[in-house]
Amino acid sequence: MAAAYRPLNRSRNEIRLLKILPPEGSSAPADDGLLDFSPDPIRCELQYESLDEIYESTSGMQSLQHAMLEILLQDQPSTREGEPETNPGLTTGLMRRGIAKVLSVNFDSHYEMDPRRREALRHVYDSDVKTMGSWLPSEIKGEPPTFKIWLDSWIWTSLSGSESHLEQQSRGYFALSYVWKSGPEGRSLLEPRYREMEEMVAAGGSSARQVLEESGDVPELLEQVFGGKKGVAANTTEIIVDGKPVFVGKNLEKALRTLREIPEVKNGTRVWVDALCINQNDIAEKNVEVKRMGEIYGKADRVISWLGEENQQSGLALEYMSTLGQVTQNMGHAAEISRSFYEHVHADAVIRVAQLLQRTYWKRIWIAQEICMGGDKSIAICGARRFNMADILACGKILLRIELKDLVINRGLKLDESNNPETEELQLQDLRSGIVRLRTFRDAKIDSMNPNREVPLSNTLWFRIASSSSATNSKDLIYRMMNLLPDQLKAQINVDYSESTQFVDVMTNFASAHISVTNYLHWILHRLHAPFLKFQEWPSWVPNLALPFSSAHWDWAFPHQSNACPNTEAEASFHRDPATGKHILTCRGFRLDTINQATRNLLLEQIDDISYKIRVVAGSIETDTTGQSYAMYENLQNMLYANRSRILPDRAAPMTAAELPPSVTEHKYRDIQGLKAALASCFDFLGVTFPPENHSIFDIPWNLYDGDNYGLDGNKLRTSAFINVPAMFIVNGVREVFADLNLWGLSFKDLFPERLRDVDASSISIPTVRDRTATFGRLFTTCNGYVGVAIGSLVPGDEIFLLNGCPMPVILRQSRYCPGAYEFLGGVCIPGVMRGEAFAQLQGQGQIPQIIRIC
């Protein structure tokens, strides 16, 4: 049964609020349940209020507090005499928080925790202090918090921080952030070995269930795996709203039961909960409410994040993270703390943090804007513990302060070596991804606080938030992130939850909105970089934010020092092709050249190598009585699938020489030194750089090492959180792939000295390699004599264009599915073109940009 709603009054900017009524039974806990919550059913009332009036009343109080703070802090010195190291920002910040806390206390109120509960918590305190003493790094160990300070981390204490008084009451409200359905914590629906498959399905806007339904699997099997109607019923429970029974998710019922224990909620502070305060059966209302959720969360007194029930020492994990997060007040020890954390990844504290960060809460797209729009008073609650959300998010910043340089994360490292079934599947990549999410939310929160920000040409936060989150309805990857977007962009996005609107339509709307608002084509450079369900049908110019984030592709698509088409704007338009239904981008540009030759990339070579090894091992499985061959076969299959999931497959055969336009006999770069300089620029664009300016990749002999391990220690690969991967390991692999490219009578390999003895050793420096960009690189030549490098799919015959409003030359391929249109294959680096040289020449010749349709 659903709650009874009346329509919201839009003229009053009305919202619904939930008043959680006190338990009907005795409020005093039983002696055997002093740390439990009241078992009485949840009873609530829906109330209607004007959001404008609420904000006006609360902002008046906040303005008064702010004025009082300014008066009290006006004489705060920038430094203290004799203490040049004093951090004025830290000192002022701590004073501001302390004074604000005092001003928020309602001294006319009276509150006292049940003394029996207080005594029970004192016993917990002794145990907690001992555990924290063993968990916390030496850099921040000190005197443990007093019992009174520690007691403030429990929900039975007033949010004011006062033992005897409640927080100032206003007409405001709390906004609840939670997940509707809390699944098995930290575990994927599918087996861990199929993570990439699950990501590919989700990135296509589908779910594993939808895929299995379309494949014709029997309903009984689907219900067994996914729950069906019985599963839905098992995950819901009954509460009372306005005197009538209403079914809600069990996780929401637990959250409401917890909030009911908070003294201020007992005293009448109301809560906004989307599942109950939005009529979920009214699509029109839902479309409107989703657009203003940023306002609802932004104007709440505080956002309360419900992480779930206490288990696996989650309360202690939160306390540990909160303590680390407070180090951001003074970043002096951050790098040491971060390195120590990763050097002790098998410690109990790290494992508990990893478990907490694997909770469903952190992975759902809804919570992104809810966390980011919440104010400084926002809190996270797990079980009966509560902590400041700002400190939890800051923990992510602290734990990512480590200087990696040539070290890379050993992502597959198991955290727990004890074979505990609860933690045996946890890997370092799980922990790392959770920490990155914390930092991303913190960065997005800071970014969203600027009311005057313009729409950036590109923003890594949008990719990181969407790609690391999941949603039952894939449209929410955009809709639930909308309030983190600049107002100009947000206004261009049409929220439509109707079944006729597909995920690809939502992403296309987002792409066209970004291009329209900025009047540039930077956004299309974030092209599809990995396969996903039905990626062949996706518009080639529309990025998919649901794909796993790739910093290699991000760096490539955001060229900071190039502008191949200066002083131009996109002047783009959009429509759907009536014959094929394809989303079409129409723009203007010049056709510049044609690809003549193109190499493969290192990743494809590795895929071929793994495939060969699989065939060899498969032949020995039947005769191997030890089972080692089968285990090796399984590992190789997983490696093959993981590599294939990172790169789009080639979908076109190369043109023959007879089909290609005539090719010039000389390159554009005058002499051999000019050619080397152009190729060095290509490597620089791939992130392969040399610290001394006078050193070059062409100083490094081809046969630099006798062996092929480049210093890698196989034992270290298995046991350490970090692996030292010399940059030359990647550089030499890339050089081998490029070796046979014909460069107007020379091969690429011919440009290098043969052996170490052939060069002056002092001219050789070890390169630095940015991320994995180089492993995706393909070197090419053009029919008009240019060299270039790309990280996408390309074959001879693909055409090079300069598009108005696009900073890089791009590769287009004539579409087989949409006559008269092109497929977009990505931006490329072509030395001699990147700074507008070719564009200026074409303009000087009086050529006019042609109309180009991209599907």
C-alpha cells in the first residue's frame, strides 16, 4: 500500500516532510538492550511546507550566527609572535567550528542520556581506545579522546555537542541519504572473475537480469538469482504513515528506526526522504523533483548519510577514517600516513576500512549529489555511531597523498592472508576504488560550492562519479548527478523517466547540451574507449560516462597545449536520422588527409600473446594430473578478458594500396632530425617524456637489456602493495610494436642506435611514463607526408579532419550504416598540425569548411 498524497503546490515551492513519531512504548531501554533501538513499529506523519519559507527562517538564524562569528574572530592574529609556523587558517577554522557549535545550542532545552546506557558505553569506550591505539599510525597517535568527546560519536547524544541541551530548533529539516536496497555488502551479483562483464552490461544501460531475460532464461531461474516478486516482498517491510500501513524497503525502515533515536528528531525535527516525500507513482512529479533535489539537500539543516547496520567493526572503521580525515587540518604528515597505510594493507584496520567502503551505499549514484550538496554539519551514521561526513571524505584525500612515481598499485593483491571467508575476495583494487570515491565526492563538493562557475570544456569529476556508481535505472547516472552541474548545463538537460527514453538518449542529450552551451567540440574527444553491451549501436560522438574511468584516455582527450583549429566555434546542430534513427551531430570542418599506414598497439600484442599461451596450455590440460595446467588456463582466460574489456575491437579491414589516394615520397619534416623531433612529439603526447630537455627517446639503444624482465621481481609482484615497473618496460614494448613502420625508406627501428656501446651513456636518461596511455598508442603515417599517433582504432583509408571548435585533428570513417555520414574514431596528434598550421594554410587558400555529419 502506498501513502496518500495530495499534489505539491508549485507556487509555494512546496515539499513534503516526514515527522517520525516517538515510540508508543516506554522510551527507557531494557537492562538487556541498553545499546539497542526501540522495537516499536515506525510511525510517521507527512507534512507539507514551503521550502522558500523554511530557508528564509533558517538562513536568518545562520546570518546572525555568521555575524557573531565575524565579531568574535575579528582580532584573530595571522600568526603568533615567536611562532612563524602557526597555521592561521587552521586556528581560525577550529575556532569558527567551536564557536558555531556553542551558538547552535538551545540553552532553554534540557536533555539527559539514560545513565544506564551511559555506563554501558563507558565499557565500550575502554575497548575502543585500545583498538584505536593499535590501528592509528604513529604520526597521529597521541592522548586518546576523553570519554565525553568520544561519547559525542553516538546517536544518543545531542547533535549540539552539549550533554545537557539540544540543538537550536528551527523550522528546518534533515535530509536522509541512503540506498533503497542494501544488497550483500562488498560483493558483486556475479563472481569476481566476471567483474568486467558486469561493467560492460551496466555501461550499455542494462542490468544482468535484463540480459538474461532477453536471452530466454526460464523465469524460475531468474527468480532464484534475482528474487522476483518473492524477493521484492522479502526486502520490504511495513511502517505506518498517516495512520495507514505503507511498505518500504527494509534498509529505509532501519534508517528511520535509527533516526528516531536522535534526540533532536525525538524533539520534532523532520526528515526529507525521497521514497516517501516524492510520489514515486507520479512520473510527472518525479521528473520535476529530481531536478530540484540539489535545492532540497542544499537547504537541509544537515544531510544524514545512513551507511547501514553495525557489523565487521564498521563503527571502529568510521572512527579510524574520521581521525585520519582530521589530519587535513594540518597536512604535514599526510604523505607518511598514506605510505604507511599501503605498506600495512594486511592489517586489521585496513581490511575493516575496505569492508566499509565496499558497502552498497558508496556505490549508488544517488548519494553523489546528496553528499556533495550537504553542508558542514552533515553526518554519516553506521549502526549507532555518527561522525562528521567532511572528515570521512577528507580521509580519501589523506590516503591518496602518497608519491607513486614509478610505483604502480598491485591491484590484484589480496588484503586478507588468513583465508577468512568474509574477506577472502577483497583485493587492493577494491580498497583503492573506495578511497578514490571518497576523494571524488570531496572534490565534487568543493566544485559545486562555486555559484558562478561556468561550464568547463571537460570535467573529470563527471566521469569519475558516473563510472564508479551504479543505478537500478541507468538514466540516473545523469539525472542523479544533475545538481552537481553548472546551472547553464543543468538547464539544457531534459529529465524524462518514461520508458520510451533510453539510456543512450540521455547520454546524447547530455553531450548535445554540453556542446551547445560551450559551443566547442571538446566533449566528443572523450569517445568510447572500451566495449559494452550494444556499443556498435551507440552514436560515435557521444561519450559514455558509465564506462570505467580511464585516466589514460582522459589525459589524451584533454590536450592542454594544442589547438589545431584556433579561433573557431562549433556551430553544431543535432537531429535524428529519419531512415536509421541514429543521433546525428552536424558541424563544419576541413578534410585534411588520409591514413596511409597504421601500427597496432601494445595492448593488442599482449592480447595475441595471451591467446597463444592459452592455446598451448589448453593442449596439456588432459594429460596434466596435477591440475596446474587448468589453473594456469583459468588465469590466462581472466587476463585475456580483462585486456579485451579495455579496448574497442577493430571493426574494419585496412584498405589495399590500390584503394588509397596517392602517397607523397617525402615527409613534411625536412630531414631526419625533423622526423625524429616529430616522432618524439608523438611520444610526448603519449605521456613518454624525458627530464633533461636535450635527451630524447632516440638516444636509447634498441637492445638496451640482455634479459626481458627489466628488473621485475616475480615474488614482489605477488606480495607487495606496490610494484616497481621501470618506464623502459613499457617504452621498449611500444617500440617493438612500432618497429616495422615504413618512414619513407626507413623503418622506425632504423632511427635508434643498435647497442649501448654505440652511444654516449651520459646522453641516456630514464623516461617517465604517464599512466597506461602509451600502451594504447598507434603510430601512423599519412598520404600527404605526416606522422601521427592515436589511441583509438584506425586503419589505412580512415580520413583526417579539422573540425571547427575542436582542439585536435580527428579521425573519421565513412559509416556503413548511415549513408552520407561518418563515424568518429577520436582525436589524434599530428606534429605540424597541432598549433593551427594546417588550418591557417587552408584558410589562406580560401577554402571554405564543409558540412560534416557524424553518426
